[in-house]
Amino acid sequence: QVELVESGGGSVQAGGSLRLSCQVSVNGYCRYDMSWYRQAPGKEREFVSGINRDGSIRYADSVKGRFTMSQDNNKNTVDLQMNSLKPEDTATYYCKTDRPRSAWCLDGMDSWGKGTLVTISS
């Protein structure tokens, strides 16, 4: 079982910063590649950032240079530091599990949190 709980959303003006956090709870020692997605009203859910299997981090072009993703295995958290926020960043942000490190943990793959709302005003 995997449970993801996002926090840190809120309302800020353009140019401001927010730090989102995803608390990851798993039964056992399963570890997963993790991603952040977002969905704005009237738009498709889109990829924001993710940790690759080789440890590298990838970002969508729209957030590259402004957002920083990190993972703390001791705290079991995945964070997203968002700087220089723009109105187009307004969306509900979700964290998600991707591929597990072990095949024993496949049942927890593609788990989603409930999301946290980020609103950026101009």
C-alpha cells in the first residue's frame, strides 16, 4: 500500500515562491521513482518534474530553471521548490509514484495523492 499526501499549496503573487511537500507512506521497504504533475482548469494533466532511475532529475521546459525537485529518503518526502512563480503555474499539483526499485513493489506504482492547490495572481 502507498499513501501520498501533498501539502504546501496556497496563494501567492507572481514572482513569489512556494515549497510543496509530498509525504510518502509505504508498507515495507519499497522505493519508487517519483514525479510531480499539475492540472489547471480546462487543461490536460501535465508532467512537471520527476526523478529518473539513474538518480537524475528531469523537468518540463515550462518550469526548468525555476523549480527544483528533491527527495529525502530519511524523511520519506518528495519536495518541489517553486520560485519565480507565474500565473500560468496556477494548478492543482499532485505527486505520483512511478517505477519501483524492485518488482515486489509493482502494486504501488502509479499511485496519486489528492493534490494541493497553487494559485498565482498577477
